[in-house]
Amino acid sequence: QVQLVESGGGLVQAGGSLRLDCTASGRTFTLRAVAWFRQAPGEEREFVATINRSGGRQYYADSLQGRFVISRDDAKNTVSLHMLSLKPEDTAVYYCAARRSDLDWSVRLSDQNYWGQGTQVTVSL
């Protein structure tokens, strides 16, 4: 079993930046694909970014390409989401998710095997 805990959320002004961390315990992140999703009030949860098992490939939602960067540090069991030039429409609860170790990345919610509880990000004008 993998337990995921997100941290780093908070309130930031538009144009600012935040770094979210997703830390794993139990069976770790080693050789697992990890993804970030977000859910705004009244909206469905949507894909943000994912990183493959080796960390050599990343994939982003088209609308976020260039502003968000996903990275991993398996020695620390942590996957981070660096968010730049934040906009009010980035306001959401951000969730990290991981797949079973025998599966590579996926952008689909239903393909994720483990979820964190989420962290709130609020971007003000």
C-alpha cells in the first residue's frame, strides 16, 4: 500500500508561484508513475501533469504547458509540482496520485491506484 500526502498549498497572489510536494510512505514512489490532478469548486477533477517511472519524461495538460513543472526525487520519496505565473483560475484542490509499480504513466483518473487527500491552492487577484 502507498500513502500519499500533499503539502505546500496556500494563498498566493496572481503572478506568484508555489511548489507542491507529494510525499509517499509505505511502499514508496520508486519506479512508480505519479500524476497531479486538480479540482475547482463545482468542476470535475482534471489532469495537470504526470511523470514517468524513471523521471525522464513529463507530460502536461495543454493549457498548463510552460507554467507548471513536475519533478521527482526518489531518494526523498517526493514528487513536486512547481507552479509559476499563477492565475485565479488555477484555484483548486490539488491531488497527487500514483500507479502500481508495474504500470507506467496515465492521464486518466480511473487509471490511478493511489490518491492523496489534496491540498488547497487559492490564487487571488
